[in-house]
Amino acid sequence: MCSCARIVPSHPPDLTPRHATPFQTRRYLLNQFLCDGTNKRDDAYGGSIENRCRLTLEVTKAIVDVIGASRFGIRLAPFNMFLSCNDSDPVALYSHLLPALSALKIAYVHLIMPRQFEPSTEEDTAKMEALRKLFKGTVILAGGFDAASGAAALKAGLGDAICYGRHYLANPDLPKRFALKAELNPYDRDTFYNPQAGDKGYTDYPFLGQTKEEGVAAVDPYAVKK
């Protein structure tokens, strides 16, 4: 990881996000160490919460030493239940991890809300709100947000920014649609992480004013009219 981080300063991106969650590759190493559902070690990296957090904090410190804290962020899923990367007491686990990350003054923490698959309950939201307060820097939230729920989360102080995944995938002009309160293209979940789908579900979603069938040129609502 540090070898990759050393390359970063010579390239355009300003931040180096490090995913601890099992999403995308679905086998993320740091998350496997964090969660007692997967970490069955009996050495200095297993057992207690402090030990299970050790690798994540060591990796973070090592990368920060290479590129600086202001260029590093980490993505976490405190309430993940996917592929056995779950923890029996996520509140206790992340109540230890988040203050430790905060002390390192990294650029941000990206938290996935419990509603990644189902709507969050009030109890889930309350737990996330409590965890959010443990990190003093920028917090990015993700997990099933639409325009209204994203705005509500920001207003409530749950986070500083909202990350959109599936809606952005299905709507290449998502910011414009939000601004205009336009209807969103529905996403096709069957094409997610499906190598058999090819380009389907990734590059074939229409822009505003464009349909797959008609091939009408995309309409830019903000374009300067002649």
C-alpha cells in the first residue's frame, strides 16, 4: 500500500482513499481484520478490539507518513453484514477506531449507512450519528441516498458530504437531475458486479432528453441557448 502511495504525489488525484470495506473487490483485507466475524486470529492482530484495529491504524499511519494526512481518506462500513465481514459489537469497535483515526487528522472518513440494502431504522441512524461525532474531520456518507434524504442527512449534521453510487451509475447527469428535480433513470441491480453483463448497465443509461430507443441527442438544461 505504501509503495502505491509513493506514486500518488506525481499524479493528479489529490486524495488517496483506502477502502476497508468489502465492497467492490469484496475481499478487502482491512475489514477482515476489523470484524470478529472474519478475524479469528489469536496473535497481536486478533481478539480484542484494540488488536483488530491494529492493522488498519498501522496502515493508515504508514501511508500518512508517505503522502501526508491531508491526502488520505478511508472508507468504512460499521454495520456491514456482507460476506461474513460483520462484527458482534460494531458500536464498540468503531468507537475505538474512529477517535484513533481522528487523532491522525486524515482528510476524511467515508461511512456507509446501515441502509446499504434496506432502509435504515431510527435506531440505526442514531447509532451512526453517535459514531459520526467521534471523528472530528470531514465525514462522507453513502448508502441508498436520494436527493431528499441526502439533503436531510446533511441538514441533520450526520455528514459533510453525500456519496451517490447506484443512482449516479444510472444517471450520468445526476447533479442536473437533482437540481431540476427531474425523474431518475431506474438502475438495473442485475448488472451490478456482473462480468457477464458487459457494457449493459454501465454505459447505456440515457441523459436527460435522451432515450435508448430513440437515440435523441442529450439535452443539457444548462447549455447557453443561441
